Amino acid sequence: AEATMNAEKILIVEDEPAQARFLADALDSFGFVDVAVASSVEDALKHARRGDVRLALVDINLEGAVDGVGVASRLREHGLPIVYVTGMPDHASMERAMRTSPSGYLLKPVRVPELRAAVEIALHHKKRDASRPSDAEASPAHMLSRREVDVLRLLAVRHTAKEVAARLGIAKPTVETYRARIADKLGVTSRAELVAFAPIAARQHPAQT
């Protein structure tokens, strides 16, 4: 089916041309007709200052003095929601990234359904927050327990149910029960939608240290 045209501008901050082209082509196939690409913090901020960007997809592993998390921090000052794109991240990088309150994150190689879900959910939450800025409990992610958020965060970075069980010290069937319960609470049916909610849930239940 032909995609519905969407005029909201999306900024891709990516210094690998092939990856930037892949993301831009995918967004075009979803109906987003206004997509900009920046390969440096200077280019990204130039687009942000124009005031017409609605969402930024940012590669964490940018080359240069300022990495993707640093770029995202600057973009957040302009009120932009951030969806990170990254290879398998290390713990320190993920902790830094989460402190920027991202609206989503995607692991490479990026799966098109997960990209679409992350973008649509991030834009939906931006619109909701603009119309109901004081409603802290508007997201269904607020209904998740601390343990459910822990399970969701691990599933989002492509751990199997067996791996999640080992990490959390619980049985594999228990992980499956948690996954079904999380999907029910969030009202989602696909893995892509489940992954897209992970950062939103994590912001409402920060990791314990």
C-alpha cells in the first residue's frame, strides 16, 4: 500500500553515508517527505536552529570530538526528541545516552518495522506532551513495575528470553510471562512496538544504582 504523506521534518545525524541513505530511504517509504541529513554537530545544530525539525535520529558512535550523545544533548536544548541508532552499546554509553531522556533507540542493523514504530511513537509522545505537558502519567509505560521495565530494557537490546532470565536470576517461563504482561499493559502486539516503548518506560523508572 502507498504510504500516506507526512510533512513532519526528521533529522538524521549520521556520518556513515550508506547508513544515512538507508534511514532516509526507509523514512521516505513511510511517507516522510522532509528528511535532512547531518554528519556533524555543527550541521545538526544548524538544522535544529531553523525550528522546523520534529525528531532526530542520532548515531551514538559519531566520529570527532563530540559523539552522538553529545550531539543529542545539544539537540535536546532545542526541544527535539531523540531516537538513538547504535551498534551493541556498552553499559557506560547506554547510561550516558539514557541521561539525555531519549524517545527511543535502535540497534544496528536497523530493522525497518522497529524504525517505523520508534519514529511514530516518538512523534506521538511529542504531540501528547505538547498538549498535556503536566500529565506525567499519560503514557501506559507508567503502569509497568520496576521488574517489568528491567525485562523490557533487556528485550529491547535483543537479549533472548533465556539470556534475560540469566541476567535477572529468574526462570525463562517467568520472562515469557513478563513479556506477555508488558505487551498487554502497553497495548502493543508487535516486538517493534514493544522495543519502542523501552526508553519511555526507563525514563519513568530510572535504573537503580
